[in-house]
Amino acid sequence: MEFPAKKEARNVFGKSEVESNTGKTGFSAIPEHPIQFINPPTPSSEKKMNVPNTLTPISWKYGAIAAGVGLTQGLGLVWYSDQVFGPVWKRTHPVTAATMTDKDHATALAISAASDTAFAILLTYLSSRFFRPLTPTDAVLLAGIISGVQVLPKIGHAMWGKQKPDEFFVDHGFDFAGNLIKILCLMYIPY
């Protein structure tokens, strides 16, 4: 047995007004049908939001991870070169810069690539489960939040003069740029 669509509203005396599809209106203390929707959901009116949850399958985007890591490593080679921010970095890390051999550079690059890959995998998991950036503004905000969390333990160095502002920018500006690159790759590279 099908019931016609019902709409229930209460008048000022607390009695329910029941209106069916036939247009008849009546007042009664008990509604004709115990479960009634004021505006029943319809498939066409439901809006789906792009908000992942714990049931959302993780989409491992290996191509996006590889592109993000590769672009971040390429940016690091340019960022820390002698033509860009290398002299500032060498001033900050004098012992490391003066004593590094070619083998040390290769080891540092390999460790950096491994940590970037692990971080990109973590970003893939987090964006599949908790927050999926939809716009470049979302990506900048997420990169800012992540970079802000990374900076928190080191902010005292800049405040107490152990690290100059330009040195602080060189280290943490690169972190922000690398995070942003990885997030944008995960957003725009579909595989």
C-alpha cells in the first residue's frame, strides 16, 4: 500500500496539519502516517561533496607521487645552487658545505628523494581519507598548514638569533614550495 506524499506542520495550538496530494487540509492531534517527511530527499536534489571519509578507497597515484618527488628534487637542485640560494645555505651550514664530497651529495640527494617519496605517500593517504584539495587555493592552504607544522619546532632559532631571516626563508621556503608541488601533482595528475 502506497501513501500519498504528506507534509506535516504544527499550528499555534500544537496540533498537526496534514496535507495530502489531494489538497485536503485537516487538523488532528495524531498524524495520519507516523513517518512523514517535510521535504523528502530526491536523487536529483542531493548534492555530493568531495569530502573523503574512512570508507573512501585510497587512490594511490604513483605517477603523481613520482612527478611530485621529481619536481621537488629538481627545484631543490635549483634552489640550493650557487646562483640562487646556495651561498645563504652555505653560510647556515658551513661545516657541511665545506666538507661535502660528491659521494656525500649523492647520499644527501638519495635520502632527500626517499623522504620526499615517503611524504608524498603520506599526503596521498591523507588526501584520500581526510581532506581532498579541490582548488589551487586549497592546495596553498594545505601546504601552508603542513609547512607551518614543520616550522614550529624551529621557530625559536629565528626568534633568538641563531638563524637569520634569510636563512630561515631559504630552509623553510623550500619546504613550502616542495609541499605545494606535491599537493598540486596529487590534485592534477590523475594516475
